[in-house]
Amino acid sequence: MAKKEEVNFEELMVKLEEITNKLEKEQLSLDESVKLFEEGMKISKECNSKLEDAEKRITIFYLLVHLIIIYYLKVVVKYLHT
């Protein structure tokens, strides 16, 4: 099964901006407008998902850094008390 190509956040934002510009500036039929709006909502949800994933990764990294600092502080304290 072919893997779906991953589109990065910046590319999605460009597509979303293009859709917004079309909706604002072009004379579109109701059907065309609804299709573009639905596509924009899909892209918006994908962007939101990518932001949530990034936030989770940052939080995990932050916690790991703090755990490492705590570990080394305990090592230093133990060394100073020996």
C-alpha cells in the first residue's frame, strides 16, 4: 500500500491562504464556495493536528530535560556529601 506523502505545516498554511484569497476575491458559485470552504476546513483541522503533535513533542522534551537535570543534581549532591 502506498504511503500518503506528508505535507508540512507551512505548505498547508499556503494552501489555506490561497483558498481564503479565492473565497474573498473571486466570483464563485455557491457550490464552488462550499467546496473551497470544506477543503479549507479540512486543511485547518490538519494544521491544528500538526500543532497539537508539536506541542506534545515539546512537552515531552521539556519533561525529559527536567528529569535529566534532576538526575544530575542528585548525582552532584551525592558526590558532595561523600
